[in-house]
Amino acid sequence: SSHFNHILASYFLGSCLLICLISVITPPISANAEQGRWQALFFHPNFLGIFSVAILALAPKLKLRWKLSGVILVLLSGSRLALGLLIALIAIRGNLKSVLSITFIGLLLLGWRAVNNPVESFRLAGTEAFEMRNHIYQGALKTILSNPLGTGPGVFGPKVHENLSMEFHQLFPNPHKHSIYKAHNTFLEWTAESGWLMGIILLITIWFLFKVPTSSAKLSLGLLILGSLFSVIINYPSGLIMLSYLLAITVTKNNKQSNSNSL
């Protein structure tokens, strides 16, 4: 119910904010220090940021303090992807002043991280980051075409490494530093590992999402899926739990069932 979604959102955002604030003053709880991003040990920056945006979308009538908590979590995460999704969510809700404010503050924090940390500087340099992903996507597509039944779970990295061009290795000689063992795209990675049938199932899921009536659950699910196109967030148990929950809610919103929708 909407009441449960709001209770879930307030507890989730409040708990995550508390953990993040503790992690700032308690180094053992902090992780990923190399990237200079504040995060709890069990949260990747993209996880923390994207989950927060999805929760904000799921419960639009949250009290102001919880909405502010969600915005703060996105900014603390240091995730460019989550910041973009948050801006998109606020724009969809029609609050232009908030869009401008969040964009300014978010870019200011990202710029500060880039100045103080070389890894963040690399991430902020769009040309190199996009070029790296472009090569990985091409390698993933070659892997998918040459393995109709999939490579098998957990071996995406080594398999796609075989299909990367020499140009990639010249541009990025240290593969471990640049995360080539992840596709940065959940759908590509799942299809590569589980075959063409998985790709078809994923396309059906997206098609289903377009068919269901508009609701906060549909928006939340849409933002999570959009985030997964640039991250492997739903490859992990926490992401799968979030995806399953949002799919379950979205299905119940579909009051006009048909044979095509049931598929």
C-alpha cells in the first residue's frame, strides 16, 4: 500500500543517512576511500545514490525531512549517475527551482572531488570515461553475438576481455584500475552471461513497463532500470530485491490485464 511505501521510504532514507554520517567520523566504517567518496561498507556509491532516488520516486508524498535526506544521500554518494537521475525525477515533478539548485550543488561537489582526487578527476573527464565504456560495450556485444547460449554466470570479465580491441589496451593499459571486468550495463552483462534468451526476457520486461498505467511505482522502477543501463546495480542481491519489490508493486497497478500484458 502507499502507507507501507512511505514507511519503507522514511526508514530506508533515515537509516542510510545515519550510517553515512557515522562513516564520516568513523574511518573503519568508511570504504572505497581511494575514490574519496563517503559510503557505508555495504554500499557502493551508485547503490546508495540510485536506491535513494528510486525510493524518493516511490513515495512522492514523503515529509520534507525525508525528501531532504534523500537529496543529501545522493550528494554524499558522489555518484554522477544518481545525480542525473535525481535531476530527472525533480524535472518530471515540475520543480524548476529545485532542479537548478540540485544541479549547481551537485556539480560543485563533483568538481571539488575531482580537484582533490585523481580517480574522481578521471571519472569527471567525460571523454575518457565514455570512450572506455564505448569499448567495453563493443566487447560485450561481440561476446553476446559469439555466445548465443551465454558464457555462464560470473565469467563476463575474462570473456569480454578477449574481445576488447588493441586500441582499448593502448588507451587503458591497467585494466584493474578502469573496471573493465564490469559492463557498466546490467542488461549487457546478463545477456552476455545468460544468452540471447535472457536478452529477449529483458526486452519483454521493458516493454511491460511501458504498457502499465502511470504510477509512482512505475516511475521508481523506470529510474532503477535506467540506472542499470549505466551500472551493474541490479546484478547484486540488494539490487535484485529492489527490482523484485518494484516489479511486484507495478504489476498490482496494472488493472487492465490482457494476454500481451500477462506475457
